[in-house]
Amino acid sequence: MTDDNGIRDLYEDGLTEEELRAVEQDRIERRQNTQKKMAWVAMISMIGFTVFMFLPIVGDSRITLLTEIATLFYISQAGVVGAYMGSEALVNKTRTQSSPSRQSTRGVKPNG
């Protein structure tokens, strides 16, 4: 379907391809921002928990009891941070490979 201005509406939902791309890009940016916030909260909580464990108000007996929980806490929070970093690396790799202007010219002999 084509409107009066010659712009195609492939799905006949009132949105043009450009608008669909803009909506998709906005969704991707919001998701990435949310993931970044989750990673920051995980890192800050690990630092905060570590500082809390060394405060003088926490007794040795409590530290002994919290050791098992602390191990799981650090592993899970590090998993969140690692997943964020891995997904960003993957996104940047696929973005670089899909963009012809960003492809590496390493190993290409210059003409001449």
C-alpha cells in the first residue's frame, strides 16, 4: 500500500519503514540502558556488601554465617556484570561486521 506521498506502508498499520526502524532503534536503546543500569547496580552492591562486611558493627560470628551467602551473592552479581559485558561485545562485533564502512581493512594491500 502506498500513501498520497508515495511512501510505502508494507504492513498496512499506518507506520512507514523509517518509523518502524526508529521505533526498533528506540526499543534497542532502552533495553541497552536498562542492562547497563542492572550491571552498575550489581557492581555497586558487591562493593557495598564488601564494605559492610568489614565494618566493626558486624561481628565475627555473623561474618562466618554470611560467608556461604556471600559466595553465592558475588557469583550471581558477577554473572550479571559478565552477561552485560558479553552482550555488549557481541552487539559491537555484529554491528562492526554488518556495516561496510566500519569493516577492517587490515591485510588489504593498497593499490599501487
